[in-house]
Amino acid sequence: MSDLQSQDYIRRSASTMTPPMARSTEEQVAKLIDVTRCIGCKACQSACMEWNNLRQDIGHFEGSYQNPNDLSPDVWTLMKFAEYENEEGNLEWLIRKDGCMHCEDPGCLKACPAPGAIVQYANGIVDFISDKCIGCGYCVKGCPFDIPRISKKDHKSYKCTLCSDRVAVGLEPACVKACPTGAIMFGTKTDMAHWAGERIVDLKSRGFEKAGLYDPPEVGGTHVMYVLHHADKPSLYSGLPDNPRISAAVEAWKGIAKPLAMVGIALAAVVGFFHYIVKGPNEVTEEDEVQGERALEDAAEKTP
Amino acid sequence: MPMTRREFIKFTGLGLAASSLGVLGFGESGVAQAAAVRPFKLAHATETRNTCTYCSVACGIIIYSMGDRAKNALSNIIHIEGDPDHPVNRGTLCPKGSALLDIVHAPTRLKEPRYRAPGGTEFKTVSWDFALDRIARLMKDDRDKNFIAKNAKGDTVNRWTSVGMLAASASSSETSYLTWKVVRSLGMVVFDNQARV
Amino acid sequence: MTNTWQDIKNANVVIVMGGNAAEAHPCGFKWVIEAKIENGAKLVVVDPRFTRTASVADYYAPIRPGTDIAFLNGVIRYLLEHDKIQHEYVRSYTNASLIVKDGFDFQDGLFTGYNEETRTYDKSTWDYDLDKDGFARSDDTWQDPRCVINLLKHHVSRYTPEMVSRICGTPQDKYLHVCELIASTSAPDRAMTSLFALGWTQHSVGAQNIRNMAMIQLLLGNIGVAGGGMNALRGHSNIQGLTDVGLLSNQMPGYMNLPTDKETDFDIYMSTRQFKPLRPGQISYYQNTRKLFVSFMKAFYGDAATQENHWAFDWLPKLDIPLYDIIKAFEMMNAGQMTGYICQGFNPLQAFPDRGKIRRGLSKLKFLVTMDPLDTETSRFWQDFGPQNPADSAKIQTEVFQLPTTCFAEENGSLVNSARWLQWHWKAAEGPGDAMSDIWIMSGIYHRLRELYRKEGGAFPDPLLNLTWKYTDPLSPDPEELAKEMNGRALADLTDATSGAVTKAGTLLDGFGQLRDDGTTSSGCWIFSGSFTEKGNQMARRDATDPREQGIAPNWAWAWPANRRILYNRASADPTGKPWNAAKPVISWNGTKWVGIDVPDYTPTLAPSAGASPFIMNDEGLGRLFARKLMAEGPFPEHYEPLESPVENPLHPKVQNNPAARVFADDRAAFGSPKNFPYVATTYRLTEHFHFWTKHALINAILQPEEFIEIGEVLAKEKGIEQGGWVKVSSKRGEVICKAYVTKRIKPLTVDGKPTHVIGVPLHWGFTGQARKGYGANTLTPSVGDANTQTPEFKAFLVNIEKTTAPVAA
Amino acid sequence: MNHPKTVIIRYTTSQRVNHWINAICFTLMVLSGLSMFHPIMFWLSNLFGGGQWTRAIHPWIGCVLMASYIGMIVQFWRANLWRQEDTAWMKSVPAVVEDDEEHIPAVGHNNAGQKLVFWSMTLLIPTLFLTGLVIWEVYFGEATSISVQRAAVLIHSTAAFLAIIIWIIHVYAGIWVRHSVRAMTQGYVTPGWAWRHHRKWLWELASGQSGKNSIRKRP
């Protein structure tokens, strides 16, 4: 693939320059996953595999409808199933489509050391540019949602691209198009938030008092949002983080540590250099040599 | 093939989404963008309208094939997705429909007639002529032997019960009609389809 | 389906019982979600398992497999007792007021006229009391104890909430809440839609399950209206079409029956089919049967079908038994009565009950022909695949032909969907290798046979030699030519009696209204008449315009009959012709004719004042709460236990099972008892797979790779079965070794005071394709069919389960 | 310039080889590590054939470094044991920096600064090695939880930073103190060098307490 032209993205991993902002006025997109109308049919998974030409190895049944077992370089989205008995003792089958959340403040991008391997487009999509990826796995550590997976075959990191190739030509992502019940919607983030609001009103009227939108502010909001019946307890949905945030360790590592370390190293070098300039080399003087030889000779004399 | 565009139809939220799709892409900077993202794989693919082969919702699908049907190019199906004009599925597809490509190109698709002789342990590839000649011969021999023209009471019944047929459930109505004609002209009554299972 | 898929969005209540729409028909199910969101509808799910449909339901109630009639009769009792019926509809549009003949009775589980020997009923008393003019007597005041509504009330009186709960295992409060939700649609402007599928059909009482709900829908006034109806969600893409074209043992195209050997000539055959109206002023469509039949025979035999030879009536095969269905076919195969079998796109080794019996039957054939795009299990039944298909090839003398066919993407043609739409599709690419179309293969076999008969002569070759075959390429007829043949043509210049318009000989007909019984028209499938006219291929229409966005889309493709989208839509308006639901009218009377968004299911200019009732396919014009003689086991549904059941029938222990179900002796010997097989099993499909096809598709094989069963936590704990561990599930007919999914979604039910466990058996895996090898659920299932349709009882049978280790390949 | 007739062997051949393996590995680790640490240094990855190669090769060099440093520990641990005079030397660090010979206490084979370098590296290199293993995606990506890996990257980069600072001091000291490099390249120092920088060591040699064979006639 050819080089990126930086006018179109607002963030670029490991880059030292601010991308030009002149044209970054496009509206931001969002995918809204309404888990309350999701039937867990896996059409999204199927469509994702088909569109993106991904075929995981055939696995085994492992005690759940969740198949394949986990996200992988060949599995960019995955239905997760949780059987939950509510306070009234009634069963709720909470089914959630897992995958990249396309954070406004992406931890993966923050952690990535390869310039331009992770970018965020002006429309909010966070994309991995595979030919720039070095396979270090830092994005895995940066991600608060445990999404990126490193391929054992080509040592590159993979995740949902929000079908940037489709969105680029004005189409919705493959999963959105396929979703039989309209549980996955796609549009501007503003529209999606508005629509989510209507859904939440309906859900509250059906007895889900705590229904709400999952758009966690800790990561600046996400471009993949959920409508949840139990927005007060996201972790019920197969461990959706209650308070996702980029880990403090990653923040420190990719935040303050980077400039401090570089300054420290530079300083050490500079101090050394100027010490040399000021003091000059620490030479052995002739006096030293005389003293040294004498010390040896004295000793030799003492020895019988 | 008629391809009238559907009128804009409201569909929960999708109307909303559709209205804003224009601004979603990469807008004016789209050209620059295209260099970075994966190239759109359907740009010049040939579109063919079809119907999903699985259940009876009968979702409209669009089959994308490589090649423009020029004489020297053999079409190859590269992608299948929902037909957004279709009033029932409105472009959506279930996990089976979304994976239609893999059934079209299944490694276990049959490519040649095969024959297994009595007591044999393997199939062997045969010609169509061999297969159809032999089948016709077997059928005729049995029909001549077991055809029941009249029942015990002497009434004309003209039925054949010793060879039967199960008809497909995904073949077209035209295929079914032709099958019906052939089967009934032979007097075959052990005849059924997959309606029950 | 009486209604369309999109029409579901107009419902106020959606009941999914006897099906699992979200998993089996996800894209159709979107309209349920649409109803919830746009119409505030409530979704009610009644199912033995908490399914993916239940996961989005507003209310879920569990039920023991095979007890739906107890539940539904209970609902009828609730509706009558709480007066939650739509009175005017019931009074005017159903047979509630008609009086039933003296002598009809129901005692101890049996209706009048049972013959234990033949396991059939003499149905002579199952009918209305006719007056001297041959019209049914009625009592519109419902005072007469013999009128249908009172007999029904009496019949369902035994189904108290206690009894329902005792039989079904559904907790009483949950059952009553479902009743309440259903009852809420008795208001004229509210509708409930019933979505069902194999969950109701695959029982020994399958047809009665469906009738039972149809009766509820009639009582609630939900038939014919927007958002209502009985919606059978059909399985395969063209199974509706195959049924329409009559690819069944006893059927002809357009739901005409093949003659039986009692119908020794054409006139006798016609006499039993041209129904005479049973009420004054009524119209009955089947009065036209002669026109349909003659036109069909003209399509079939052309000039060889003449008035003189009774339109070649004798060339049709005559049946000696009601059906040569698949269960019967395999019974005959096992008895050595069959020589050859052709399986076109059908995989009976996976699909039909009692796999061992299927395998033994195929082994006794002289030849087997399979026509399929895929490498099916059936075509390899003779090959050893270890424990999943143990076979001794050398001992099997069957000649097998495995013929490769093209698939949907590689041919033109039409498919009929569940809502009766005929939709045309186009070829996108050539098939792989030497794969050929079914049309080419069938034509090839036909031509070879015809040549052999011409050369050698042989048994009664006339029908074969005289079959019409006037296609441009006789070896590979164009689907469009076949479609036109089904649509029908004028064979002579036809002059319309009223308008005087002339239809020239050779022109395609506009509809079945033009058919004649004098041999001047032909139509290969009368219900498709109008699908391919002089205006072109109507099935290829792509105008999705939807007036008032009410889910009709009348110009998209073409629906039979006559492009009608909602059947019985006359019933959407009250007797004066005013829509029950003003917000969602389907058709209404404008003073001179019926108008609306759909084609009226009625004579278009017949005024409401004429008094003809809306159900014009019935001879009394009414919806039948009392089925007359049409059902094998009784005019009212009655709860009978499945053939394999864990309990005695609490209603009538002496009549445990459906007394009219057909059971072959060797199949009966293969039934298990609750002593050895204490758990109720039910088979089903998962949304990731389509029957036995998608295990050949890599993506689907990835999404559900391996055979498993579902078991509740309580039973798993009792049996020491771990999540994802190996288990052996066995019935009297065989065993399956697979993984276990221990789930909260199946809970033990209290049935007749005892805890009853249900085990779920998904059925997709076999020994060919991409997914891991499996035994197949039909290894376990009993070979017994519904009394009316012979649909196998896949949904309720008995098994045992134990913990085990992985199967070892032999 | 005086040309002493005697030289003193300061480092044996095996010590020198070991040190230089160490030095090369460490340098490569610094270059490759920095390229993955801060984008302004990413260009360094070109030295290794690009980002993928840098990512792939860095841990392997790290393994060699670890092995080599074990050799260093074996060969040098004794010389780096802390002695009384080391504490005194530490107090005179300003004098060292000022090059104020008068106020620097005499030290043995290694001064306290060198010992600190040794012991810091003894602590830091295994730390880098172990945390490096945790974040070695190719082989151990799934061996630990992501939170462990997050801690590991932070520790790894902090340790690397410290090691680099120490390495800079070490290298600078080697350059500043003339002929130290020769000690590590050719193995010998002059008695004057020893007198000036490691007087106690010289006395020890002279008194025959240790390393008698170290004193050779200049060839």
C-alpha cells in the first residue's frame, strides 16, 4: 500500500508532527450496537469474515455459542454470550458484539511505536496500516478493551477497521449492512447518539430503568457505542469494562516517560561533552608515570 | 435485467443513517484517503441480482463477480451481499446468507459425475453419458418389470412404486415443474420433497 | 404465511411458539423488532428452551415439548371464559354459529367413529347439520348447545390453568400472563401475529398444533388483517414452490390432488372436488376445479389430452394409499420393495428420522442417484467414516451415481418465498467443472428413457411419449419457457363473456380467471397464472414502492394467487366493508367495489350486502373453529402425548397418543420407555447453520464447528457432566457422542408433579464438509409421522444421557 | 613523553572479549530500543533493516547480552565487591569531576563509580531481560496477562533509561580518562595510569598481594 497522505487523519502513531488540520472538518462517524435488539445470530461475524477475507481455523465447541473462542488476527468481531439471572430470577441472555471500539483517544495509537502504523481518520475511525506495523504488540497493551491481536504468521497487528474501505466509498461497514435486526447502525455520531436516546426511552418504558448509552468518556468517547439494558453494569455483558481507561502504566510510559527519558539521555550526553570541553582529557602525567614505575621498583627491591 | 431504484423507504433509524451517509465517508479528502485504506474490491465487479438459496425469507442478494462478461473472461464470484432494494431484507443477511460465497466455492462442491459400483469402496469419475445412459437403463428395466397398469379390481391405476424420487427444496419452480413432468409421466408415486424437514 | 414478512411490523403482539424465528429466519425477524420499536408491540415466546428469540422477548414462558395443544386449548378456554373474543368477527366470519350433526361426540380421548384396527375415524358425524336445501343450519344467538361455539367451549373446559400447568410444566402465573397478552388483541383494532415453523409441525399432532392457533386467531379476529395471520415460516428457499408445484406423493401443481384408485374416471374425480356452497349466497372458489384441471392436462399432454380421452385422465398414476411419503418410502426400502431412488438436492441420511433405518434401506436398493451441488452424506452412505458412519462397503450392493449440479448462483429461475412471492433470479457465473443444471439432467434422463421406449417398447409408454416438450433446446429447456408454460396460454382465440375482449390463441394468460374447461387454455400451475404474462416476467419486477409503508410492496415480484399479498383480506373489513382497524386498512368497500393496497381476496365487485362470507376457499365461506372432516384425528384439537413421552396422558390415560398417527410395526418396536430413557429430547437448528449444507461453507463451519447438545445445569450436576465435556446421548434407536453445553437456558419443568428434564439436540453435523464430524441428531429420532402430513416427530422424544469420553475412530 | 618500560595487564583477553560482546550488544540494544521508544528515534530502525526487523532482532540481541553479562558477572564480581575506601571515594565525587587529584582517595582495581556501573547493570540487565521476555510478543505474548505486560513495558523502559544514563557515564568516563580504552582494547595500562587512577591496586600489585603476573616488561 502506498503512503498515507496526512491531511486526512487527525492522529498518527509515533509521529512527531501534528497532522494538518485545514480539512479536518468532516463529521465523525459512529457505529451504534443496540444489544437490546441483537439476537446473537453472528451475521456481523460472518459478514466481517466474508468482506475482509478472514478465515480462522475451524475450532472446537467449548461450552458456549461463542465461536471462534476469541478475537484473533482472523476474527475482528465476535459475539459474546452471557447467561444472567436478574434480581427477579428471570433469565436474561446478554449478547454483545465485541470488537474495536474506535476510541476517540485510542490507547493503541498512543502506545504504537511505528510511525503511521495506527492512524485515526478525521471521521474518527482508528485504522491499522499493516505495512507500517512492526508487530511489537504495544497496541495490545495500550488498548483498554483487549482488542488487537498479533498474527503469528506475519507478525502484524489486526483488528476491526470499521470497514474503512467501504466507508471511504460511501458505504456502511459490512457488519452494519448485514445485521438482520438493525441492532448495528451506522451514521454520524450525533445521529447515533440521538437515536440511542430514543431507544433508551423505549427500553425504560419496557421496565429497563437503567438502560443507557455506553460511550465511555474516559477514552474520550468511542466511535462504536452500545445501547445497554443495564448501563449501570456494563461488565455483565461478558466483561465490557465498567470504566475503561488507558492503563496508568501505559499513560506513564507513553506520556511523561518519553520526553523525560530523551531529555535525560540528551542531558547526560551534553554534560559529558561540556565536562570534556571544560576539563579536557584526564591524562596520565609524567609525574604519574615516574611515581608508578617507582612504586613497582620499590616493591621489586623489597622482594628477595 | 430490470434494476429500478427503489423509492426511499423509511425503515427504523436506517432512514436517519442513510441521510447522513454522505458526510460520513471521507468527504472531499476521499481521494487522498483511498490510497491509505484497502482498495475497494468491488469497484468494477459485475452485479447480478439473485435470491439467497437458504431459507424462505428469500432475501435479495447481489452477486459480485470478477470479469465484465466479455467473451474472453470467465466470471468468478468474489463477493455476495444483501440487496438493499429488497423489501424484506433491505440489504441485510443472516450468518448463512453473509457466507454464501463459501458455499458457492465450497471445496466439497461436486465437479464431475461419479459412480460407485456394487460393493465398491471408492467413487470413480465417469462421463455424463455413462451415468445418464446407465440410470435410464436401470429405470426402464425396473419400470417394465414392476409397473402396475391395473389393480386387483381391474381398474386402471398406471402407477410405478418401486423407484422413487425426493425432489430438491432449493431448486427453482421451473426445475420443479420439469421434474414433476418427468416423474409423473413415468407413473412414479413414491415422490416427495423436503417440506417436512 | 397468510401475510407478508414486512406486515409483521403492524402487529401489536407477536407470539413465537412452535418456532424460533430469530434463529431460523433472522432477516424476517427484523420485522418483529420493527413491530416492537415502531408499533410498541410485545413479543411473547413460548419454547422449551430460552432461545435467541427469547433473548429479545418481552415475555418468555417455558413449555414441555409436545404439549402445545394443552397450552393453546387452555388459551381458548381463557378467551371464552374472560369473554376476550372479537364478537362480531367470530359471529360473522367463523362457523361458531353453525350447528353440528347429532351423533358427533367426544369421549375419553376419542371422537365419534374411531376404528382401532385401522387407526382411522369414520368421520361421517363430523359435519354440520344440513337443512333440506343442503345448507348448514345455524343459531346466531349461540343458544343451541350443538352450535360450534358451545361444543368448543365444552371441549376446552377441561383445560384449566391447573391442567395446563400439569401437562405443559409451564408455571401457572407465566401461562396466565401469556393468556393476558394474547387476549389483549381481541380488540378490533389490535392484531397478533403467530410465527411458527417446525416447532409445531414436527409432532405426531403437528397439523392440530397449527389449527389450534388458527382457531385462537379466528376468535381474536386476527386473520386477514394487517399485522395478524398465521405465518408458517417455511424452511427452504423454494419449499413453498415445490409444494405449490405439487412435488408430493399425492399432489398435482396448484394443490390439486392426484386421483386415487377409487376415482376410476374423470367424472368421479371431479365430483368430490367441486365444492358446493353450504350457505346461501356464498361463493366458493373450488367450483372452478374443472377449469384448472383441464388446463393443467392440456399443458401436460397438449393435443394428446382431448375431451374424448377425458383429458388423458388415465395417464395420471392413481394412488392406492393416501401417501407414498418419505417415511413410507424407507419402510418399503427396508422391506425390499424398492429398486431405485433419486435424491435431488436432498440428503435423507441426515434429514430423516432413525438414521440406522435410512442407512439399511439405502443398502437394499439396486441403485441410488444423487443430484446435488455438494458431496452429501447420502451419496456416501456406503462408505465407512468411523463411528459417525460405520459401513461395510463390500457388502453393500447398491450402485450409486453422484451427479454434480449447479447452484442458485449459476442458473436463472424463480423461487417462491414463505409469503408466496415468486421472485426471479439470474445466473452470475458458470458452475464448477462439469456440474450441470437439474433441468439438463432431468431432460437427459427423460430423453434417454423416451428413446429406449421408442426403440424397445415396454410398460405403458403413452404418457412418456406424449408428454409436451416443445422447448427451443429440448435437452436444456430455458427456465423462461417453463415459467410461461406454468403461467398458461390461450390455445384458441378466447372471447370474454362480459367484456367481449378477445385473447388471441398463443397469448400468455393474465390470470387463472381466464382458464376454461373445454381445452382452449393450458396452464401448468394455475396458481402461478399471471406470473409471466404478455407484459413480461412479473416475477422479475423490482418496484419496492409500499403504499402507506404498510408492508405490502404490491409491485415487487409477484405473489400467488393473483398477486395477493394478504390472504383472506376480506376479513380485514367488517361485514359492511369498513376496515376493523382504520389506521391500517387492507381493503374496503367504496360503494361500488373493493379497493385498497392489496388485491381483494374476494369477488372485486361483490357488495357486502350480498352476504357472502370472506373465506371463499371454504364451502361455507367461514373460518372453521370446527374442522369438519378435514383433519385425521378430530375436528377439534386434543392433547395427545408424543409417541415417546415421560408421562401418562393426564386427560385420558387410555388414549395416550394420537390415535390416528400412522406407526409402522417395526418403528413402534423401536420406541423407548421413560424407564430407560427418562429425558425429553427435542431437535432444532442453530442460526449459524442451514441444515446440513452450511457445514460445507467454511465461515459457517468456523461459527459452529462441532456437534453438541444442550442440557440444563440441574441435570448436568446430577449426571456429573461438565461444561464442554463429552456425553453420550442415546435413544432406543442409536447414540450420539458429542460435547455438552451446560446452560441456564433450559430449566427442569414440573410435569404431573414430577421434575422433567429437557435435552436440546441441534442437528447440523454429519461426516462430509468442513465442520468437524458428527453423528447427526436423526440417529436418535423416532420414525413416526403426523397423522395428517406424516411430518416426523423430531421435536419430542425420549433419550438417556451419560458422561463419557471422546469417540474413537474405528 | 616518558615511555615506561613496564606495563600492567589490567584485563585478560577473555574479559576483554566478554566486555566487547557486551558493549556491542548493549549498543545495538540502545539503538534498536530507542527506535521503538520514541518516534524521533524511529529512524534508527533503518540500521536494522526496518521496523519489523528491529522488533524481531532486539530481543535476540537481548538474549546474547544477558548471556554475555552473566559472563561479566562471573569474571568481575570479585573485583567489584564494596570496600571501605569506596565510600570515601564516593564522597569525593565532586573532586573526581573536578579532576582534583589531591582530594581523591586511592582506590583498588575498580573505583566506586565503576563498581556502581557494574552493580547497576547487574540489576538492570536481568530486569530488562525478564521484562523483555514478558513483552516478547512472538513467544510470550499470551504467557502473561495484559496488565502484567503493561507493568513490564513501564519497568523495561525505565530500566532501559537508567541503563542508558549509566552507559553514557561509563562511556564518557572511558573517553575522558585517557588510555582507559586501551586497557579494554589491548588489555594493559602503564604504571603511571595505575598510579593516577587506581593507586591502591598498583600498591597491591607491587606488594605482590595479587596479580604478580600482571606486571610485564613492555614488549
